[in-house]
Amino acid sequence: MANFYSDNSALKFHLEHPMMKKIVELKERNFADAEKFDYAPQNFEDAMDSYDKVLEVVGELCGDIIAANAEDVDHEGPRVENGRVIYAEGTKKNLEACRKAGLMGMSMPRRLGGLNFPITPYIMAADMVSRADAGFENLWGLQDCAETIYEFADEEQKQKYIPRVCAGETMSMDLTEPDAGSDLQSVMLKATQKEDGSWVLNGVKRFITNGDSDIHLVLARSEEGTKDGRGLSMFIYDKRNGGVTVRRIENKMGIKGSPTCELVYKDAPVELCGSRRLGLIKYVMALMNGARLGIAAQSVGLCEAAYREALAYAKDRKQFGKAIIEFPAVAEMLSIMKAKTDAARTLLYACSRYVDMYKIYDDIAKERALTSEEKKEQKYYSKLADAFTPLAKGMTSEFCNQNTYDCIQIHGGSGFMKDYACERLYRDARITSIYEGTTQLQVVAAIRHVTTGTYLNRIKEFEAMEVVPEDEMVKNTLVFMTQQYADAVQMVEGIEDPAYRDFMARRLVEMAGHIIMGYLLLEDTQRNGDFRKSLHVYVNYGQAEVAKHADFISNFKPEEIKDYLYTE
């Protein structure tokens, strides 16, 4: 009987981070719900015990049911019948198990049927679900679309839809179109307001994850004659009302259990969510930030799965009279895989805590005026969340791809066969650096936090931490890497050419990422020495990567950029 929570001590370690006390107390409004709901916690310890017990249930469900079904789901996949999606049998079993366990709508308020969990333990559940089956995470994890309804819809819509999600109905976000991929300003699905004030949608959406869900959030063009983001609004579509059919399911490389659909809207009745014209400018941006954090969790779960598959195989596989883990080349690969997994996970949970803090303050502000100190904290964590979300999505998804690649390499020829799980993990991983914004788009989102100093300021805060004597040398290395980064930023900013700055952006963002993850691991090691090995391995790895980028930037002549630009 496997349990993906109890067999991974890193999860409980991050759950018990010192910041959680403030997060929980703010989220629970000093535990006022204890008077209204018998399952609400009465104090911090009670809340943490609740998270621990629920995550134990998630871990058991992942180990015994979702992971066990993953292979069959990958082979069977979903299908379309009469314009509707029919899930694979294993997917149906997974969803039913999650419903019975009450694991839908985890972060929603109790008054709407949820568990009122902070984002951080919810993301831990997503981490485990992704380790079990990354494709199923796309169905289960889309429950976080309910956050958008909670934040921006009116009270009647909250009461109408959120309890249904908490009861187990599924969600999707219908953004992409055949001619509007990452460029969502080009969305043309037409929203028409009828004489009675109601709305209908007409057009096509493509690449929609879980596209035959029960409740959809849909981006559509509500303003006649517009062509940019200012003409787009957000709508809620209820499948019970009809008007949307599934034309086809994409035949994908990986995450095959997750139906990626092309949808046809024909006079589909919908409700306006929030205000007109704010669909892309405000609501999708909030939706995408949540989705990117979810993909970071998916990436970390895949990192963990790949490392465990590789480690087990390396211990078992004998060559030349000994297990291949005894060969330095293989041992090095495994140590780097483990270090990348630990680094990715600590970045993920740092980001989730920042998101928790600013979202909770936003929610409190709807109930009462924030104090000046609370406003200051809200602004601080909002900026960190904005900076760390693209960094987490970009770095963890790249590590996820690297770990699954190395997992196959350690398996050798066997890894190329469908007899081993690593082949499926490798296919599933590839999408993580593409959807919800490619790594290149994460760089676009992150670079302003390089130029405005958000990353450097956070790094300087890390520098102030006290460390035990045996970690002083590692800290000194990180200080040196920070100076290399600061010098590189100054050098790039000294060149006025925008094309040159865009060209160097990826290198600067990656440098910041390696330093931040190094410091986060250093911080973790002060609380638990078990992370020290990963700290040393990761900082050695990060130091080489930072030095490589610093060297490239310092020796690159701006006029050479023409050699990298496309010409016929």
C-alpha cells in the first residue's frame, strides 16, 4: 500500500514552514468558523492537523488508485461520442474516488462547501496527484478555476457554481482558439447580448483542457468592432444548458488521459462574470497565475516520479557484475536529479506561500479595511507572487523535462520501451514547458522583475540569514554568484538596444532562478540537515550555470546579435 504523502518527508517539511502560522491564522480569520462548522479548526495546531490528515488521504488515494490506473488510462484515453467526452475507465474511477474523499474545492470557503484550505496544502495535493498521473492532475487540478468565480463573480453566481465544484463537478478554462494561441488579444469567439440582457456565445475554441467539463470559464469578444484585449469579457458556461459540442479530441504525445478538445459554440447561453472588458486585462491574468502555479506543481510531481523511477532501476539493474548506481556517471545523474527536484519543490512552495499571503489579504479587504501594516504586507507579497510565479513555472517545467530525459537515459534501451513508466513520464513532461505560457513567455513575464530589482532585493534579504558554520562556504558561493548576476544585469541594461535586452533576458532570469533556489535550499538546510547534500549539489550546478551565462554576456558583442536573428 503506497502513500505518496508519508513516503515523501519533504512535503510535511514544507507544510510546517514558519510562514504557515500567519497564513493559517489570516485564512481562518482567527478561527471564527469553529462556531459555525463542526469540522472547522479551533486553533493553528488543529488546522495543521487537519491539513496533515487530508494530505494523508490524498497520498493514499494517489498511491493506491490514481498511480495504479495511470498506465491503463494512458493506453485507453478518452473518446468522443455524439459530441460528448467519454473518459477512460481509470479516469472515471479516479474522479469518483476524489469526490468520495471530498477532495474537490479544497481552497473554497466552508460556507460554499469547501475545506477553506490555503493554497499551499492544496498545491501539495497537486504535487502528489501529478506524481501519480500528470494527465489526471489536469482534470482534478482545474478545480482552482473556482478561485476566479470566487474572486470576481457576484454572490449569486458564487452560490450557484462553487458548491457544485466542491461536490465534484469539473471545470475548464476556454481561452485558446485556432488563430489565438498565446496571443489571447486575438480571441474572436463572439459574445452577443440579447434584448432581454442575456448572453450567448458563437464560435470555436481549441486546445481546451478537459473541454467537456461541467462548468466553463470562457474568454469571448463582447465589444463589437474591437480587436484587442479591451474588447474581451469573461463568461460562465454551464453544460446543463447545452449549446456546446466537442468536435474532436486532440491526439497528443502525452497526458493522454486528459481530453484536449476542440469546442463548437452555437448560441450557447452564458453568464457574464464580473465586468465587461476586463476578461483578459484582469480576470485571465489572475486565472493564468493560478494555472501556472498548478503547472509548477505538476512539474515537481513529475520530477519526483522520474527521480524515483531512475533510482529504483539503478539499484536493481546489474552491469559488469554490479548495480549501475555504483558507477559514478550514473550516481552523478541521480544526485543532480534529486537536487533539481528539491530545488524545484522549494521554489514551488515559496511561491505558493507568497500567493497565499496576498490572496488572503485581498479577501480580507472585501470584508474590512486593511491596516497600514497589512496594506504594506499585501503589496510586498503581491509583488513577490507576481515575480515568483513565472520563475517557478519556467524553472520547474524545464527541470521536469530534464529529469524525465535523464530517467530514460539511466534506463538505457529499456527506457525507450513502453514496458517502463519512464517512457510515459517523458511524454507527459514535455507539455509542461509549453502550456499555460511557454518558458519563453515566462521569461517575458519575469524579466521586468530583473530590471526593477525584485529578484535582487529578495536575494539580498536571503543574504541576511544566519547559517551554521558548515554552510558558510556555500553561502559565500551564493554571494559571489549574486555579484556575477548583478554585474550581468548592469551590463545588459547599459546597452540601449531593445533586441539585445530581449536576447539576454532568458540568461538573466535563469541566473536569478539558480541563485534564489540555492538560497531557498540553504534556508531549508538550516531547518533540516537532510537537505544539505542537495544544497551542495545544486549550488555546484547553479554556480556553473550562472558562470556560463555571465561569461556569455560579458564576452558578447551587441553587433553580433544579427547572427542570431532570422533572415531569408
